[in-house]
Amino acid sequence: MTRNPIIVALDVNSAQEARSLVARLGKHVNFYKVGLELYAAAGVELVHELIDDGKDVFLDLKVYDIPETVKRAVAQVARTGVTFLTAHAVGSVMRAAVEGRGDTKLQLLAVTVLTSFGPEDMADQGYACTIPELVALRARKAMELGMDGIVASPLEAAAVRRMIGPHKVLVTPGVRSAGAAKGDQKRTGTPLEALRDGADYLVIGRQITRAADPADEAVRILDEIGAAWMA
């Protein structure tokens, strides 16, 4: 491997916890996801702090609102210097996000179907199609509207990669090693499976952040991936 594909999910409830995790992971991880919980607790100040410390930031806000609000919010995010921002793969939302991003370097990722969703959730929301069919529909629309990449579970990674081609970004949440607890995720896969199916980045949270030694766990996962790739 020439690039570290791990994005560690800083799903903690305070800036101090986030700083502690980043410090413990040290040189082993350089890309971090800031989601709703941490953003609500620590705000954009922590995002700036991570960037100023040389870290890459994936701001996972899953933007979904009326177009004018989305456009203006994305324009604000674009000024922060984050690498990725997520928006739900809804046509009007994605159009507004692309407009708000303008000519900045911000990369917009379309969230297809949450990894916590199963068939029962699809039925509850009235969808007649399957999860893979909905992911494919939304991924195609995202590409048509100029999004930079897709967020999809490891189970849909191979199909999405075929659809979006080799140059768009594919980020897979719901990634954990064999035997690791799944938590509230329903559609999961191992790091190696996700990479083999075309993922560029793997979002890994609790397996690393709740380990007795987060740095050792991150190194173990990298070794697991690297050894398999070289085999």
C-alpha cells in the first residue's frame, strides 16, 4: 500500500476526547471524520484545529435541506479547508451543494443509503426497490450532477465502483475486521473486502477508537490489509 486508506471516525462527545484520540493515534492516522455528534459538541473550531495540525478532515454532516440553505451552508464549509463533505443523494440537494461549493477544492460525497438500513427500513419508508437498486439509482444521479464521489456500504462497493469509474472517490463506512462487533451497522464488510471491491477510503470507528490501544489497533488493521495485498 502506498496510501493509508483509513479514516477514523471521531464519534465522541467532546473536543478533549477527540484531541486525546488524535494524539494517541499519532502518525498512524492522518484522516479523521467529524460527524454530527462531535460537530454539535465542538463546532467548526475543532475542524480548524485538526486542519491546522496537518490533518485531513471528512466533515460528515449529511446535508439535507431546502436548496438555498444547502447552497449557503456548503459555501461556508468550503471556506474551512475540509477535504470531504457529505450530502444526501437527493437531486435538489446535490445541485445546490455543487453550486455552493463553486470552484473551491472541497470534494462533495453523495450518501446513498445509510449502513444502518436494512430491508425493513426500506419497507417502512415505502420503497419498492431493493437497497442495491436504490444505491445504484442515487449513485448514477450523483455522477450526473457533478458530485465528486459516493458513500456506500462495503456490500455495494463493487457495483458502485463499476458504475462511477476509476477516478471518482468511493468511501465505505461500516468497515470492521472479521470478528469485530457490528454495533448498529447492518451492511458491513472487512477492510480487505472493501478495498478489493474498489473503495478508496475506509471509515472505521469503534474498532479503533474503543480499543485499549487505538494506535496498535490501527497498525494491526494496516498490517492486515498490507499483508493480504502483498500475498
